[in-house]
Amino acid sequence: MKKSVKILSVVLALVIVLGCFAACGGDKGETKTTLVMATNAAFPPYEYVEGGEFVGIDVEIANAIANKLGMELEIKDVDFGAIIGGVQSGKFDMGMAGMTVTEDRLKDVNFSDSYAKGVQVVIVKDGGTIASLDDVAGKKIGVQTNTTGDIYASGDFGEENVVKYENGALAVEALKSGKVDCVIIDNEPAKAYVAANEGLKILETEYVEEDYAICFAKENTELQEKVNAALKELIADGSVKNVVDKYIPSK
Ligand code: GLN
């Protein structure tokens, strides 16, 4: 009898202790401590893999935001086209991938303030037949699926002329091997690809100017506001500019 009373009190004590862990674990009940960011890490200098680690402008800004919020950043590397759906379904807390704010995307997700500007440019082979945007008409254009480069090129030059690749690196490979005549992509990744590959250049004519921002599920305005407040501070105190200058020294 005595023994079972003892066991019962041990069990009770355990229940109380575990119960407290469950109740007091998160700092505000439901508050998560991990900030899950979806990206496509083939987009230098915004996000790429170096020495097995995610690096780049977005990665550093996201880490600084997570720091300010007392959260730990977890990065998921997915296809660019899977980011918005995953954010909508709650699989990811936010998407940060040099992502352009567009009217269409605003129907599906909310965006933070913009933290950087992008420009769509055209990469061609040195000595090729494309010298200006006009020459692109009727040529085969390589793009990254679901990006604004894809959307604008398909709209302006016809879907039948657009060849879609999973990421920019594959589109550039296709240009090098002659499968496409040019690649339409954001300017900074374009510079990085041209620097890393012989015989390519960027046309001087800029195609479309855009704003990059972080996306959130429509209903997750609480996180959107918190991240935006942190981002505002990081823009105001020069941290964002420092990160951009580190990766894009000429700016
Ligand atoms: N800025 C472009 C877009 O939002 C490309 C982004 C990317 O490829 N990571 O569609």
C-alpha cells in the first residue's frame, strides 16, 4: 500500500513537472522560436551555398531579423515556384528569395517593405546575334520557371519562345550549350553568372525594374508586422545597406 502511494506521488510529480514544461515551454504559449524561411539558394548574391552553408544578402538580413525577434532562422531550399504555395499553406513562415513584389503575387501573399531593387536584364553570348532587346523577338529565351523574367518574357515575346529552367544556373548552362539564345534574369545574379562563365555578357538595355520583399501568408499578419518592424530598424540603422555593400561592393 505504502509503495503504491509512493509510486502515485512520483507519477503525480512527473505529471506536474511535464505539464509545466508544456505550458511554460514557449515564451508566450503558442509563440514559435524557429523562423522558417523558404528560398531558392541558386540566386547569388542574394542566396547561394558556399562551403555547405547558406550565404548571401537575403540570408544575412533574415538572420538579423530572426535575431531581433529572438527566433532561430531555419532555411529551406526549394524550387522558386514552390515558395509562395508553401508560405500560403503554412509549411514555411516566410519566403525570401530576391522575390519581386507583383500585383499577381499580392493576391496570394502579403509582402514586407521592400529591402532591395532588382532589374531584369538579358544575358547573351559574346559575339552572338542579339545586340538589343529588339533582337530578342523570335529568339529562344531561357528563364527560371515562375520568376518575373519568365512572366515578362512569356508576355512580351510569346510563351512558345520561352524555355523554363528550375534555376538560373541551369538557364545559363543552356545558353552556353546553345539550347537558348539568351537568358532573362535579375541583374545581380546575371553579373554573378557572367563573372563565373567565360564568353557571356549582359545587354546594356535594362528590361524591367522591380522591388524585392519578403512574403507571408495572408492570415499571418502578426509575423508580417513583427518582421517588418525588425526590417525597418535594420534599414534605418544601415545594417541592410552594409550587407548589400558587402555582397555588391560597387554599390
Ligand atoms: N526577382 C525574380 C522574381 O521574383 C527572381 C527571383 C528568383 O529567381 N529568386 O521572380
